[in-house]
Amino acid sequence: MKRTIGLIFCLLIIMSGIAYHFLSPQIFVKNQSDRSFYQVNFTLPDNQLSFEPIKAKSRQTLYFSPQEKTGIVTYQLISINGAKVAQGHIEYEFEPGGFSQLGTKLSFTIDEQYRISFTNK
């Protein structure tokens, strides 16, 4: 009986961790172009994220911790030679409370014509 309860408790902890991972706020970085980039930098209200390299025809996911305040998320896209090729921002707003950011998905896309879109889904 104790072993069964212990096993159920361990499974609940593992399932909670997996659920939190998939519900954590995230940024999808999609490069649909045939050009690679050195780095993309994101500045969130409470922290900064950098991702490198951004390979041609690739897709990556960045997970970040819930932010304590609303604000602006900015990005800078850096080319292979180190030059800043694009920058911009979106509003990052959420309801106060612990669970309002769960499932938040930001999408950063470079299309085939090298146009940038950055959206809050």
C-alpha cells in the first residue's frame, strides 16, 4: 500500500513538471528563409534571452519564466557578420495573478523574403 501511494505521488510530481514545461511561456523562432543569422536577442520586462545561431529553414523554441510585470518585448536580429539587420517590439500584457501567463506563446518569424513578424498568440 505504501509503495503504491509513493508511486502515485512520484507520478503526480513528474506529470506536474511536464505540464508546467509545456504551459510555460515560450517564444517560437522560425526562420523560413534560406539565410542563416548569427543571433536573435529578446528583452522581456524582467529578463533577456539570446539565441544563436538561427540556421536557415529552422525552428526553435525558447522557454522563459513568467514575468512579474507587463511591458514591451523587444528583439534584435544580428546577421552573420555582426550587423543588426532588424529590430522591433510588441506589447506583453497579462492579467495579474499566477496563472495568467501559462500557455503564452510569442512567435518570431523570418519569412522567405526576409520579412520579420513578431506576434503574441
